[in-house]
Amino acid sequence: MMLTKSKLAAAIGMAVVLSACGGGGGGGSTPVNQAPTISGSPITTIDEGSSYSFLPTSADAESSPLTFSITGMPAWAVFDEQTGRLTGTPTATDLGTTSSIVISVTDGSLSANLLAFEITVNNVAPAISGAPVVQVDEGVDYSFTPVAMDAGGAPLTFSIENKPDWAEFDTNTGAITGVPESDDSGVVTSVVISASDGVVSSSLPPFDITVTDLITLAGKVIDGYVSGAVVFLDRNLNGQLDEGEPRAVTDNTGSYSLVLTSDDVMLATQVPLRALLGDGAVDVDTGEDFSSNPVVLSGLPLPELDFAQAQAEAGVVTPFTTLAVDELEDTLHLALTGTVTSEQLKQELLAAKATVSTSLAQSADDALLFGDFLDDAVADEFKSELAQAAIERTDDLQAAKAKADEIAQQLEDNQTVKAGKRRYSFVDWHTSELLYLVEEYSEIITKGQARMVEGEAVKYFADAHYNLILEDGEPVAYETAQWKETFSSDGTFVSISSWQVDKDRDGEMNFKGQSYRVGNYDDAAQSKDYLEYFDESSPSVEGARDNGRIFDDVDLVAAVAEQDFSAVDMVQHRVESKQFSEDGLVHLTQFDEFEPTDLETATYSESRTRTTSQAGIVTHVIEKDWSADGSVNEVITEVVSPDGTRVETNAKPIFAKSGDRELEEYADFRWDGGELSSFWDERSETTRLVDGKRITELSGARYVLDPESLTPVFDLDGNKIKFQDWTTVLRTLSDERTTDFTTYHHYALPAYPFTKAEDDIGQVLRVWERGENGLWVGHEYPEWGTQDVVELESQVLQALADDFSFAEIDESQIPGLSGYNVLRFSESFFVDADGQTRTWFLVNRFEDEWVVTETALNELPNGWKLRLVPGGVVVQKGLYYSSIPLDSVDTELGTFSSRMDWNQDNVFHGFLNEADAESKLEQIIIAEEAARPRQTVTVHFALPLSMTYDLTDAEVFELYQDYELYAWNDDSCDAVTEVFEKTISMDSGVRAATVGDYGGVYEVSAYTDSSDCFKFLVHDNYENAIAGDLVFDTTEGAAGYVNYGENVIAYEAPPLVFEPNDPPAPEAPPLAEPVDCNAAATGEVGPIGQDMWIRGSYVTGDNFAATPDTHKFEYVGDNRYQVKVAEPMATDFTFKFASADWAFEYAAGGSVTVDQVTYLEVASGAQTESEISIPAAGDYVYLFEVNDNLDEGNLLVATCN
């Protein structure tokens, strides 16, 4: 083979050198050893710190073993003689070029080598990296250290450009650290950190550092002002104070300052501040210590928090803000995940506030209700109301937390509990009664593949201020309910619920039912679409109308699955949705009711729309189509504004004589006694604040009703036909005084006979004043038939301001009115300030006889009911109503008087105190008894002559004293007066007043308006002196004659039994001096040595027990005592003249006649009283004289004219 020039050049280029050992060739056949070959292109440059590797390619024709060698090898390299591989990693100390490196190979005989080469080690710039912190809050440590290294391991130094003034920089590590202060806020731009190995350097990209201000949120925790409460930002919305959550403690004014970082400030726009009232927390105002009864309150989220402020008002944390946050619970979780935007959260917050405001029945504006309602600038009226409401709501929250904590002890790890209390009002569908309820509920939420909610609730009756109604000290339950809901991950849900209701408040929950829901839900959209199947009782089991339903208590789930609707009473299709728009937030609820077997034709339809505008005005509209025929039969609208203004309107039919709702003029009663009729009713109530005072404006109109469509009737011009309208303005002037001013117009409609015959207008002002015992009394000033009196309200209030009393405001003050100071009942007569039913003791004769009845006014024992209506009170007897006036009232004593309109004589009196009622009853009975016409009849009882013929007259008189007459009434004969009956007991009758020509004369007081007879007998030491009971017939005469041992009464005088020789009783000596009604007292006690009184059964005498000053004798000299008494009425009573200790007792021994002197004797013990008839009201002098022995004398009761 020949080597051409080109092949030779190639060989040289591969640096191959061949050589041989020994002489040249020669002839013969001996093989020739060939030198090995070696080739390759070595790497001639490398960066420090990089791995170097070069392996030459070699071969030997004879396959002899090869070995390699190297000359000029770099100090940092390693050479493998077996393979010829050159490896190594140069460092920073190996920088530069190593030349004349030769790698050779040999087979032991011959060798070859690569051409000499060099390797240059290059210096590499250091590597630097890291993500700098670009934002830091003032007062917070800043720290950033880059990551840097040199490939060759050379030591590095660091440098920085544009370092913040507040920072330190470490040139050995590259770390930048520091704590920016408030003066350092702002942005430092183009910060550059570099690393150098002494030769070359590398840098991070330029970056900025922003220093943000910390925000201090300031506010207060209020139940009263609470000290020691721990305020914290609930970052994870779990309602608990967790480790690391920013916190602060309130001082003794309830104030807190919570410092938040920028990240927390962002969270504060979405999650609430909460306050833990626990150990160390005390209500400064009430003194309540929350250590043993803790509670967590929530503040409102702050979606409009200004990040640029160093300090911001976070507002208050109160029970009211807590209620609003509870309403927002689901929305807050969605906001935290970004599902709900900040703007949407703002709208939801406005809606929540309106819901709370409505539930609290307060007309305070948002700034007050969700602010510091205890501030000194707040009007006392609102401060006291809201302070009390706050305490009550905190009590509710404490009870709910205690209940939740108790339930939580039994829960699994994947379960949580929720408990609380709600207040709301609604009109019961079956009874049409407006109910105010307080609901206590609890729910257990189980999370897994599906979310399950199990709950129960009890709802209690309450008054309009949500005070629980109690019976025997216990709240009255309206309903108990239980439910179980399951929400699957595929967006479907089912629920089963049951309930028991007591609609008629008899303590028995007879209205029962259950329902089964199945449908779809969307948590993010907060919407539901489902069917609900019902199985329930007829409301007739609770006294309402019968709708034919029966509670079957079937398995509804199975029944629906099997399409067996035999026990299903109705089905509802309900759609609930929420929409955000430019107009605001709209909640929509639509439900239609169907018969179970026909889900195509609705029988009832209702829509509910709640709109929250961007301005915070919440409008709630309910429209009801009772027959689902497209007509609207009832509309309820409520508009709540942030300034506290609330407008409620209602339009619906009112049915005549329904008897199952609040009473309505025209439908249930007529002040003018006219015809009753159903009608279409529209009314509105607007409550607002004016100059810190609550003003409520009521207006309404009544229209002719179409009985077929149950909608208003329209005239040819398309206007509803109206027959009445009215307006009322309610004002709260103080805690003690309010007013309502009403104007009205009745329109005469000839085509409709139930309307007025003529147009009728008028106006009336009522001033309500709170007296003692919490009783509010109305003082009415009406103008019927005209409205000519200008500024009626202002005139009355001005007169009161000028110190005129209600009674003094009359025709001379305000001419032209139809009445002045007409008293009116208020709701306070029915329930007290705590909402508890008032108990009255009524002195009445509803059943003909005067009695005291313990009762409530709204449910009298005889079945009547007093019902409060606009303009007064009516009494309900079945479906008949009649007005009753308030004739008089004394709030301090807790009394009133009234009467039945249909019988003006049927007066009744109310007393809060039973003893006062019993006293009034006694007075009435005494007065009525005293007013009854009467006469004195005499029974002449004659002893046989054999018993008296040899006795003196005085001895005969004494003998007759042993024979006592007993007279009494029964069902057939009742002429004996009540006063006379009281003088007789089982042990003592009436003794003969005198002994006359016909024996002992016994005087009996008898009514002339009764049955004209009475029964009597005569006893001698419990032995009959006549043969049986006799009947005295007053129509036969005023005197009756009966003989000893006989049972016959004669009304004509029989022959004389004897002729008395002496008077039958001592005659009264003449008075020492003429009577002087105004005789001056001597100031001495007199011969008796003790004060003396008239003691008896007169009105204030307390049945002989009392010693009133009005009946106390004065000593006027000459052994004479006298007292002038103003007798209030004609009356009969019994009496004695006696000392306080009864040591001295005097009486006449029989009847006393006015203006006649009567013999006086010592009369100790019972049944020795005198009897007198006062003929008329007036002044009388009671006088008695005693002898020096103090054992007899005379008495006189004389008129002072």
C-alpha cells in the first residue's frame, strides 16, 4: 500500500507516531511486530470546579496488552495507566494552563503517543440566587440571606446597592436584616445584592422592599362595657381563640387596641373579630363575672377597612353584632375561599343587619344598633331599651354555648355542634293569629362523604317584645321540632322533619306532622330546588278550622319511593335562590302547593323576595295567591333602612265574624252598632327617628271586597272602592309618656249598605302615661264628626306643659271637642312590663251576685274575653262584641272601674291586691244593702199570765230577756235584712226591746223589695217557746202576734195579756244639756279614764275591730262624750261605745232611733250591740252620758241640722 500525501497529512494530524525496536526486515517468514496505535482529541479548556475526563482510543494489531503513560500531567489530574484516562476537578488554585502534556501507549515492544497538548483551567463567576422578601410590616423583623457559591470553592464576599436605611448588611453572608419603624414606611427600589470571588462577581436581579404600616384596630366590647375580654381575629372562622391569632384584652371601659399585620388586615375584611368573655372578664355595668359562664361575641367583618390608616375604628363587639355575624356564617366561609366577592359580602352584611334589626323590634339606626349604644350621647329611651336587649341576648348566647359545650362532649372527631336562640314573628296559617316566638335550637353537623345535619328545636310563646309568656313560672311551648338533613357531594339532598304544635295554648300539642324533602342544592350559589311531602293533622285538633287531614305517621321516604300518596296530605315545590346584581342582593323563594296526585295544578302559590340595595335598604315582599289562579290575595311588604326607618305594609281580605284573629272594626264590631261586613284591608306602619325620638306613623284604608276572587272591587276608573281611611302618628315623648293622634274618614257608599249613611270624619288624641305598677293609662280628647280643632295634639301637649292636669283640660282650654280626658285601657292592663299575663281580682256580678274573681282580663272565668282594639276595649261573648269604658283608675293602688256597655248597671272593679278587692266587695254589699228599702216589723210574743201576774213590770221585762227571737231567710222567704241577720248567731237571738200591752216586743228589720216574708221562732235557753217555725208575712201587716207554746201568728192585736204597772225598761233620763254638734272638747279624758270610740260594722269599722279617728269620742264635760261623724250614705249597722281594750263597753240593748234619747247600759261581750238605721248621708253627732258609777246613762244620735 502506498501513502499518499493526503493520507500522510491525516496521520500527522492525529498525532500518531510509530517506532520499531531492532534492525530492519529481511527475508524469511518470521512475523513482524507492529506498534500499537493511539488517537483522540483531548479537552483543552475547563472551568474551575468542573469535572475533566479524557480517554484516548488505542489498539494493537497483535492484541498485545497495552499500558499507558503520561508526561506533563496537571497537578489537579489523575491518570489511569491501564486505560489512559485523564480525569480530575480543578479548583480555584488550579487556574491557568498546563502545557506539553503527552499521553503514550506501548505493547511492551513498540509504542505510540499523542501529540503534546495543553489544558487551560478558566475562572467562573460565583452563582447567587434566592427570593427576597419584598414586603414587611413596621415593627416586624426583616431578614433575607441569598444562596451563593463559587464553583472552584473560592471564598466569596458580598456587596449591596441601595440598602434601606433601616437595614444591616453582612458582607460575609450577604444577609440583609433589620426592623423598620413607622417612619420607614414606603418603598426602597432597585436593591441589588452581589457575590464576588475576588475576580468576577454575580448579582441578584434588582428588587424593591415595601414597608407597610401596622394597623391598630380600636373598639369596645359591650354587654355592658366588659373589661378583661380577649379580643382576637378569628383567622380560620372556627369561633375559637387559636395559637398565633392576634389578640388584645379590654380595659375597664371595655376598650381594646388590636394590632394587625398587613396579612391580617386583609383577613379582617372577610372574617370577624371575636371577643372571649371568660376568665377575668367582667361586665363593668352589671358586675357579671363571666368566668363560670363564658361566651364568645362576634364583631362585624370590615370589608371597607382602609389599609393606609395607621389606626382604624373596628367598631364594637356586642350581642347585636354577634347576631348579624351568625346570619352571615355561610357567606363568611364562602368569602374566605374567594367564592363570594368583597362587594357581595357588603350586600350580605347589610341584609344581615336588617334581619337583626327586625328581630329585635328596634327602630334604632344601624349606627346606634351596631355601635356604642351605651354612649352618653345616646338618648335614654334607646339606651335603656338596647341595654336590656343586650343583656337578654348575651344570656341567650351563654345558654347556647353551655348547651353546645354539653353536646360537644358526646361528639365524634368529624362532628361539630351549633346551638342558639332565635326570635321572630309570623301569622299562624291556621288561626290567623300574629305570634311572637322565641326558638331554642341545636344542630349536630357530621362531615364525611356527605354532610349530615341533625337538629331539634323548641319554640315558646312570647309577647311583642319577645318576653317569654309564663304559666306557673314556666315558659309556654308553642312547638317542638326535629329534623335530619343529608347533603351529598353530587349536589342532591334529602331531609325528614317532624313537629308537634300547641296552637290553642292548652298545654297539649295535638297538631302533629312530618315532611320529607328531596331535591338539589348548591352551597356556592346558596340555592335549593326541592319537593316537600307533608303528612299532618287537621288544625281542628287545636280548635281551628277542619281541613279534613289526618296525621298517619307513615314512612314518608318509603311512601314517596313507592309513589304511594294515600297518606300524603300535600306537596310543595320550593325554589330558593340568591342573585347578585347592580341593584343589589336578591333572595328569591317561590313555592307552589299541590295535591299529592296532581303535581301539575297548583292549589296555592307564594313568592318571597328580599332585596338588599347598594344603599343598604332591605325590601322584603311576600305575595300570596290563595288559589294559584294568578290573583294576588295578600301582599306583605317590609322595608328597612340603615337610618332606622322601617315601613311595613299589608294588604289582604278581612272576613266578618271570623273570631280567629285580632279584632277589626266593620268585620267584628262597630262603634256605631252598624252592619258587619268582610272587606279588603290595606295598612302601613312607618317607624323612624326624629330628633332622637321614635315616631311611628300608621295609615290604612278599607275597600269593598269581591267575595269571589277575594280581591278589591274596582270602579269604572280602575280605582279600588274605598269606604274608610285613617292615619295615626305615635310619638314617644319620654319613658313615662307617649301619644297617638288619629284622623279618620268614613265614606258613605249607597250601593253598599254596610257603609255609613253619611260621610263621617273626626280626630282623636290619646296621651298615654305610665303610672305605678307599670300601668299605662290613656287620656283621650276626641272630636267626632268634624276636624275643626286645629293643632289638637299641640294644644293638649302645651296645656300639659303649662302644668294643667289631664282633668283640667276641658272646654275652657280647648273648645269644640266631643270629650275631655276620656280614660282608656292599654295593653299593660293585660300583660305586665315583663310580658307576663296580669292577674286581677275583679269585684263583679257577671253572674248576678257580687263576688271576687281572680282572673286575667283576656279570659274571664265565665267565658267572656276583654279584647284590646284601636280606640278602646271590647268584651267578647262568642262572636258578639261590645265596648266597655274605663270609668276610673288608680295606678298607685292598682285599681280600676268599668262596666258593660249593654248594661250600664253591670259595673265591675279590678284590683291587683286581693285584700283590696275583698274590702271593696264588702263596701259594695254594705252600700247596696243599706240602699235597699226596708221597714221595721214587730213580733209580739206573749207569755202566759200565770208566769207574769205577780211580777212587777221590771221583773216582767227581765223575764222576757230570757226569750230570744231568731229570724232568718231561705229560698222562699228572704225579707230579713243582712244587717239584722248579722245580729243573730246560733247562740244568741234578738231580745225584746220593750214589753208592751201584748207581751215582749221584738223588732225585725225587713226588706220591702224582697219576697215579703221571713221565718222566725222564739227560744228560751235553746228550747222552743213556740210550737215550731213560723212565717211572718209582711203583706199582712207590720206587727205579728204569737203566744207561748203556739204555732199560729196573728196580724191583729189580741186581747191584752196584762196591764203593766211599771215601765218594762228604765227610761232614759233627760240630757243634762242641749246637744251642740260642735261642742268644744275639754282636753280631758273624762271620768271613764280611757279614750272611747264608736266600734261597729260601719264601712270603716272593720266589723268592730277598728278604732278610726273619725269615730273617736272627745270629752266635753259633765260626764258627756261626743263625736261628729260624716255619714257617707244611708246605711244600717250595729255598734257599741267602747274603749280600745274593751274594758268599757256600752250599748242601748236594742235599736237606736235617730234624734231620740235612748237608755244606755253596760253591755259586755258579744250579741249586746245596738242597731241603728242612718236615713241619709250627712253629719251626725253621737253623744252619751254616764252616771258617776259609770254603769248606766243615756245616748243620743242626732242630725246636726
